[in-house]
Amino acid sequence: MGRLKTGSAEQVVWRARLVLGCLALIALCFQQAPGKIVPDSKLELTAAPGNFLSRALHLWDPHTAFGQVQSDAYGYLLPMGPFHWLLDALSVPDWIAQRLWWSLVLCVAFLGVWKLCNVLQYGVPWTRLAVALFYALIPRTFGELPIEVWPMAMAPWVLLPLVSPRARSGWWRVSWSALAFALIGGANPVAAAATLIVPAIWLLSRAKVKLALGWLGFVVAASLWWLIPLLLVIRYGDAPPGPRWQPAIGVAIGLPLALAAAHYLRRLASLAASRSIHRRVVPVLVTCLAVAAAVPVVAARPDGAFTTIPAHWHGAAAWLDEQAAPGSVLVLSNTTEPLAALVKRPMAALTDDVRRRIDSGVGDQTLRQELTRDGVRYVVVRNDQTDGVPALAVHDSLADAGIKRVAYFGPAGQTRLPYPTVEIYDVGPTTPGRLLPRSRLVAVGGTVDDVPTVVTALGGGGGAVLSADADGKLDGLPFIETDAGGQAVDRQPSAVVLRNRQIGRSACLHVGVRALCSKGQAQAADESNGLSRNVQLPSAASYEVQGTALAKEGDALERLLFMPGAITATASSRAVTAPEGRPGAAVDRDTGTGWIADPDDPAPSLTVKLPAARDVQGLRFRSDTYLDGSRPAEVMLHFDGSVPIRAAVDADGNVRFAKRHARTIEIDFTATKPLQDARRSPVGVTEVEVLGADDLRKAVDPNRRITPYCGNGPTLRIDGVQLQTQVVATMQDLLQRRPVSFSLCGQLTSVPLRSGRHDVEVLANRGLVPIETTLAKAGFGDVSVTPVQGVDVWRPNPAELTVEVPDADQQSVLAVAQNYNEGWEAYDSSGHKLTPIRIGGWQQGWVVPAGPEQVVTAAFMPDRAYRAGLLLGLVALLAVLATAVFFRRTPKRSAGRSIRR
């Protein structure tokens, strides 16, 4: 009796220690960035678990990235999703809900290893406790996310029912093990599968083949709720990301290592005692190691932690959802969080082509047209983070494209100008669907990124299909070759479109008429001297030539800015090569431009030259607020090469001296007033007024057209024969680097080309570099005036849509602004199945025959199997649970027997 009481008291003590261990783990979780939400794998799971779970019930998600197959949302349906949903329903703060989940993960891992060591009788109580703490802490020490640690935490519980020494039936053992496996979920299927390795080895090593087969069957049954969706995602979704092997390896080897450690720590303690070492030395060392393992968790300060989702994001989401106009939302960022977790309006995906256009700082109507064709209504600009692209470039591109800001939220972000944290721009009216007449479609030999350029080059009013997608579905479309499409020697192109994929970015970007220049903003173009391509034609034909060019920084461009009879300026150096930062910008009467010296110039100087000598009596230096240069404080003046005089610059920028008759004034800047750091802020001047000759400063008329004549555009050379082009542009187009059009001029209106290979070069000329050139057969593009019609799309649920298609006098294509997927099937009003086709390389489309107005219905057919799989999985999981509850005891003939025997 005394021994029993002693054992019971010892059990109470160790249970108390287990409780203390769990409390310590919980404390560790709550001390890490207390009060803040730490970026996890799924922000939406914390911010809006209800919306997340509702979307996880369908295989097709129309809310994300132009619509797509669910990635792994189904894997969170148990237990992570319900856990967060319940806490959200109870109004538990998000950061506390996150810490409670972390605490649950660590405590489940800790208790699982403790119980497993007890059942297997590995080690002694103190070694079991130490190893259990190590097992729970080590993954977090190495920075693993809780969702990745969860399979490792559940691994002991998958094995525990199989090795329990209690008298239990095989049904009970395999069902409870399967339930434990089902609770891992399918968020990381590779790591989940790794938890089966140790139990399988355990069963097979003890020749329990029948039990092993039964166990495997129960495991599959309990996992159907995520296995079936996983197979459907693999079948209909994009290629899944590579498995995360680190958590899987941790699961496979972590549990065996923990059990071995519990066993060998006991032997180590016994060995130490036999060598006359104090019996507490080993436990103390192990305790120190456990504390050391906890230190990284305590000291960690996660990047990006935030107290709550800022109010400006909630405000932006509410504003977007209040707008009645249809269309998706495009976030100009590498991530759409946190907006995607808050907004109900569908989100668009940032394509490579749009990203390049916006990053360049060069915008025009083609950018707006592309966004409208993609069904994008609103563009959201984030100024709270940088991804290597100047915020000025983004704003400059949108402004040039005529896309205006309609709302903004939050304080100023960390940008050169005080832009609000979140800005919303309105692209203009769009529709989620379009009816494209066959006569307005072309087949493109190239890539998805070539399609917007081709459609724009052909007028911007039609549509395009990649030639591979058109084959067998829309044969006979006009063929458009691109420089990325290879050599289609068997098809005569109706047009050939050549382009510079990376047009670069100027060092001077604009806010209205103000140029803000910085060498760090510049980005080199891929082909700064023009385009050089080979074109293969199967037969002879004549082609008209037209294209688009940008101003090229350099002397040729700046000569166009020369004003007769005006003051001119030269300098010892310049910070940027853009014309807005040229020395002459200091005497052009334009406060939107200015000269800045090169930061490495040890003795910067600026020389102003009058058309004729004048009596001058002073200088006045003007510096704009946003000019990124130091202000002059002291200067050395040279008049027509005479003995220099030193003069101070007063607070108003004035320099006074005795009247002198001079034509040339050289200004050496000997001292400056730095803005922040003199090493980073070279001297800069917005305007220099010469008192006595200030009337000779002349402004460049931004609306003045450059002299129109044949040959002022890029030079065209085909097979060595040089042809000339003509461009019509204003000075503002050139100064602000806006795209200008050029076309063939002279005696030839088109270029006759024989069959075979041709060398085509379109070279920079007169300060203009070509970025796109189109060779189109004479008369191509004038065959139809049938317009492209916008159509409305209704979605009764995420996996179905209905479209009212207007009457069409020719075969057409119904294009919906969502990603193409072969799982979508559409039927017309008479029940005939429509032929699916990929539009523009990515959009969902169907070929619609000519006929009267009708209603087209479409459904994502795999969604039915997905939902059926979820239902079947739920039934199977309940059946496994019922087996676990009602088949507890073993039959009498095997009562008392353990699987470990």
C-alpha cells in the first residue's frame, strides 16, 4: 500500500511538471513579439478565417489572381481552419489567436513524445521530460513556421495507439492512429506522409502484416477529405511547388532521434554515476541545453510583425467593395496581402508585361488598353514597401497612361515624395467578358508577353490567340510573327512585330511637369541602339512599316532643344544623362528641370554663355525644393577668362558684384549647403538668373513640334538597303520620354520582300531609339468593322458563371477575364457544348457560332468531384471515429495482449 501511495504521489509530481512544461511553452509563444501578428504562411487564416474556409469549399477560386484552382486551402479545413474560425467568432484578438495556435502545436509535440516514451518505457521521467521539451522547441529554434511543425507535433500521436500496452483491439489501434493522421491535414502532404514511416516500420518489424494493411486502409479513409482534393489540384491546377523537404525530414528522423535520446540519456547518466561523477551533472547539463534551445525562440524578433492590419487597408478594402463598377483589383506589388484577405472584389495578377511597362516609368494609352482588356478596373499602389522599383516610376507610368488616382489611405510611405501608404487608381470602364468577332482575331507566333504588344501594334481593338492554341479550333486566322516566335517557314505572316522587351528607365522621372532626377533611378535598356532581327518569309510580299520610338539620351536629343539667341550652359560634369539634368536646364526658364553635378566631381563648375556681351551685375541661383542637390554657398567667378573673384551666396541665392561687361561667366562652386550629406548631395541649381541679361533665358516650348521631314525618325535597313522614316513629336514627348510613332516615308509606301530570310535592322537616329516595329501587309487590318462587345458575367457560385451573349453575324469567341483551365465547360442556349480556347495566352474563352442573342452557362466540372470528395472524406472520417469509439476492447481470447509483445 505504501509503495502504491508513493507511486501515485510521484505521478502527481510528474503531471504537475508536465503542466509546468506546457505553461513554459505557452509563455515562450506569447513572449515572442507580444501584441503583434507575425507573418505566417496564411495571413487570411488569421485575418478572415470565415472567408478563407468558405473559399476552400470550392476547387475554383475566382477571388485570387484572375481566378485559379485552389492551391492548398483544402488542407487547412482541419484542424487549423476551424480553430482560427472559432477564436475569430469569439472575438479573440488576432495576435492572441495566433499565439494560441502556436501554443497548441508545441504542447501537442511535448505531450506526445512524453507519453510515447512512457508507453515504450524509454528512459526515466527526467530524460523523457527533457527530450519532450527538446522535441517541441528545436523546430521553432530553427525558424520553422508552426504549420510546418504541426506534422512533427502529431507524429508521436500517430504511433502511440499502435504501441499502447493496454488491452485494445486492432480496430481501436488503427482507427485512433488514423484519426491522429487525419488531424495533420493536407497543408504539407509530404511532411504528413513522413509521419507514417515510423509506424509502418514498427508494424512490419513485428510481422503485423494484416494489422499494417488495415492500418493503411484506415489512414487512407481518414485522409480522403484532403487526398481527393490534392489529386484534383495536381490534375487541374498549375504545377505544384516543390515539396518542403526540411519539415518532412524533420518528421522522418525527429521522432526516432527523440526516442533514442530518452533511452541513451539514461544510460549516460548511469555511466556517469559509475565513474563517480555526481548523479545530477548530466541532468544539469541537459537542462542547460534545453535553456539554450529556448534562447533563440525568446530572442527572435520576427521581421514584418505588426500589431494589427492597419486601418488604411481596411479602409481601402471597404472603398473597393462599395464601388458598383465591375472589374478586378490589381495590386502593384510582389504580394497582394493584406488586401486579398480583406476585399471581396476579385483580385488580378501582375503579369510580366504590365510589370515591365509600369517599372519603366513610360506609360501611354497602350497600358490602359491592356489593363482594360484584362478586366482590371482598379490599380492599387503600395508605398509602404520597396521592391527595387522607384515609386516615382510607378506614378509616372500611371500618369502618362491617363490613369488617375481616385482614393488614398494611410500616412506617407517611405518614398521620395510623401505619397500615402495606399493609393487607388481608376483604370476606367471595363467588363469581365468580351465577345471577339473572328474577323478581329489574329494568331500570334510568340509568347504570352508578346500578345499585348501585337494587339496594340494592330490598333488595340481586337484580340489575339497564340498559334498553338488556335490550331484545330480557329484555323485560318491571320498569322502574326514576333521575334520570340521562332521561324515559321510554312506560314506567311500578315504582320511581323519586333520589340525591345526591356526599354529601360530614365534617371529623371516626373511628377506633373517636375523632373526628379537621381542616378539610382536609371535602368539600362536591353537594346539601346535599336532592333536587329532575322525574318523568314515563305513567299514574296510587300509590307508597310510603322513603329514606336523613345527619346534616347545624348547629344543628338539635346541638339533638338537648342534655342537660337538664348543663353547656353556647359558644365564640368553632370549627375545624369537625361536631358532634364543637362547643364542647359539651369538656364531654360523651367523650374521643373535643373542641373546637378556628378557626385565624384571634385571641383564642379557651370559656365553660362550669352549670345553677345552684356553688362552684368549679379547672379541669382534658384533651387527647387525637390532638386536632389546641395545649394551653392560660395562661388568663384571668371568673366571671359579674367582674374577670378570670390563671392558668397546669400540666403536668397543672390551673388552681387560690380558691373562687368562680359559674354562668358564660369562659376566654380567652392562651398555648398548640403541637404543631408555633402558626399551624397553634389551641388545643384534649378535656374541661374544673370542680372542684366536675364531676358536671354528662353524656355523650350513643350508643344513645339520637332521639324517634320523624311529621315528624322529611326533608320530602317533591310538586307543592307537603307530606308528612311518620319516621326511627328513634340518637345514634351522627347523631354518626358513618351512613346512617339514613326512610319516609312519617301518614294516607297511599302517594302517589297522576296521569299526567304531577311535581315531587318531598325536603328537609333536623331535622338530616337525604336522600341517596337511592325511590318504589316498592305491593307491588313481593314477587313472588318465589327466591334468587340463587352458582356457581363454573373457567378451564382465560385465554380459557375452565366453570360448573356449578344447576337453575332459571324463566328466569335467569348472571352472571360479569368485564367484558362480545361476543367471549365460551357454550353449555349440549345445545350450544345462550346469549344474551349485560350485567349491571349491565358484568358478563358469559348468559340461561339454566329446566331441570335443567347445565354451561355459554364461550370468548372472538377468542382463537383472536389465537393463530393470533401463529403466522402467527411463520411469516411466519421466512420473511422465511430470505429475508434465503439471498438475499444479486444476480444476475450486476446484480452490483455499488447501489440508490443
